[in-house]
Amino acid sequence: MTLTFAAETGLTAYAVDPGDMRTAMHQDAFPGEDISDRPLPETVVPHLLALLEARPESGRYQAADLGGDVR
């Protein structure tokens, strides 16, 4: 829907898959499993900032493919 909206309005829009993250929702999906190897949500922020800085065309992106200074 995001990309359709972008195409119909001429605005730039991004659909971003942040990947697996260490969140309560992810833990709930895998009860009893250790998900401590997943990155914390804040590690995705540099990738999102890199996307906004680069301003590519509208599209679907995976956060891990976007670059960014991840610490």
C-alpha cells in the first residue's frame, strides 16, 4: 500500500524490513528460546538514517542493506 500511495501521489515512500530484533514481541513469538543473539531495535536507527540521507527512489528495503554507522 505504501508503494502504491507513492506511485499515485508522486511522493517518495519506503517500506523497510528491520530484520529480526530483540523485542518483547519477538520473544513472545519464540517462548522459551534465547533470542539474545538478535540485535537491539536501536541498532536499526543508523540504517534508517542512511536511507533518509541517500534518498533513493521509492521501494522496499532491508535495513541491513542500507549501510549506516552501526555501533
